[in-house]
Amino acid sequence: MRIPHLETHAYTDTIRGYSYPAADETHANYYSVDPFTRKDWYDIKAPSMFDVRQVGKTLVNRTQGLRNANDSLHGRVVEMSLGDLSKDESRSFRKIQLKVDEIQGKNCLTNFYRMDMTTDKLRSMVKKWQSLIEAFVDVKTTDGYLVRLFTVSFTSRRRNQIKKTTYAQAAQIRQIRKKMFEIMTEEAVACDLKELVAKVTSSASQSAQDAIAVRIEKACQGIYPLQNTYTRKVKILKAPKFDVSALLALHGGAAAAGDDTGAKASKDFVEPAIQASV
């Protein structure tokens, strides 16, 4: 029995009068169109809280029929290093995720979505003979974002210490964790999302520690010396209702976001007279 679609050459069924093309010819015609010819490139714009605004490009299928290209772009999450966004390689261990919220022409306007720490940086701080202290808290910013902050810290050797280990007691760990809760809450509830991102991404020390982590270390010196304190992760649990004007203000206005502002129309236009014949 001969199976036409498995034939490697053209085959004609003399009984039914059907003609089947070769399999390789059918596949060649089927895959002849390059998928990239149906796609468009869009620029990804970072908010004004970062030094580098043009962070990359993304692909999307061109608008066709009822399928709109903007619908496929809305909600996309892109990830990049903070070292690339700030032109500071010392902060490259932080990963920043941005979410596309609005499309302006060929520009994708993004907002802060999440911050995390690279695995190699986190594992390089975990060592023997010390205590690991972690804490997280849910806070609400002044502009309505519900944010969860994670902090990590490690105990350090005291001055002139002879003992090999630096283990903290359970009561001391509870006191340090309580201080973490208080400081993270105080720093987050008094600012909006833009100011909060600036606090957790800034470099307040030579080891690229953020401002919140530096304050925690200073506040806990009387309990137990700490080292390698960082805001490890920032997650947005709930965002307020989307506001286009607020997003454009975050990007420096419509002109900075790449929107066409237009020009005032002239009032000197006079409609021509109706012609008698064409």
C-alpha cells in the first residue's frame, strides 16, 4: 500500500485521478515565509528613576485583523541588571524587572515590577561560623502600592574577638529582626514607589549596600555586630488602578516618553469655492 504524504517524489493515483506533490516540495512551500517578516521591533523605555532610559528592544507580531500588537505587549516583564541601568558595575548583583504598562508609538513605557539578588552574590555571603538573619514585611507606599520587602544580614566578629564563631543567641536574633521590621516600615510608608526604589537601589557604602541596609546595621550594633546586610528582594503585591498621567510623569512627561505633542493648527485656512464642473 502506498501512502501519498510519505512519498519522496511526485505520485499520481491512476484509479482516483489525484496528483500528489512530493513531500519535500510541500514542506518547502509551507516554510518559505520567514516569521520575522510579520514582526515589529519596539523600544523598551525605563522609568526616570534609572540613569539609562533606553534598555533594549522587544519583538511582537504585527497588528492583523482582530489581533492587536499592543495587546501582546501589555503586561510583558523584562529583566536586566542594575549595573546596566545605572552604569555602575558594583551594583550588577541586583536584578531589576520592569513591566510594560503603556505603548506610545514604537515605545514601551515600563514601570518598576520587582527587584531581586543574583544567586552567586547571595551564596557568596553564606559562610560557616556565623548566623543568618532574614526578615520580610508588607508595607503600603503613599501612592497606593502594596510592597513586600525582604532583608538579609549576617553576624560579624566583634573588635578584638578571639572566639572563632560569631553565633548570635535566639533572643538577639529576635531583637535584630524586630529592628528590621521597624526600619523597613518607617522607610517605606513615608515615600512613594519611585522614592522607595531609589532607596533600595542606591549605593550608600563601598560594598554597594542600600540606604535601608546601612541604617539597619547601625541600629543593630548595640545588639550584635552585622555585616553583608542588604535589601534582598522587593515585590509588588498589589498595584493601584492604572493611571496614564502618573506613568507619563514617571517617564518625564509625554515628550520625554516619545509621544507626539503636535502643533497648533493655523486659522488662516479658507475653504475653496465649489467648482461648477469637474
